[in-house]
Amino acid sequence: MESQQDFLFADGPVPELHLPDPRSNLYADVAALWQIPVGQLIRVELTGHQFSELRGRIELARAPDLPLDRREYLALRIGTIELTSRQITAWSLV
């Protein structure tokens, strides 16, 4: 046996042999429920925070409790600056 290809018996494209990123489904679910583009580059306007505006990739600072509940706030961050979903007054993609 020279390589793993010896075990592929079907014609067609070679299947991908890596696991999907489990965060992608969580990010999609969170983004849809809270209407915040988690994982994307954005500009946010904030209230009740030491900064009034931030730009960068918005990420989850802490995973939300399951089952997801829109009435709860999200712990978010842009870079090292933490914020909550309730502090966001407006956002736009960069």
C-alpha cells in the first residue's frame, strides 16, 4: 500500500477527511436568533460601555446556555474588549 488512496473504491471526487467545525452551526444559530453576525467583521455602536463604537470580528466571549434563549444576553468580544448583546445599539458589516 502506497497511500490511503488504495482504499478508495468509488470513482468521483476524493471525499474530505476532516471533521466539520462544530462552531459553524452554533454561530449560525446564534446569529439568526440574536440577529448579530457572530464571526464576521463588523462596526458596532454601543451604549453603556466605555467605548461608543468598535470595529473588528465579533465573537462569543462565552458560549450561551442551551437551549438558546433570546431573552438572555450574549457575552461577546471584539478583540480583547468584552461587551454584551444588550449594549449593541446598531451594527454594520465592514
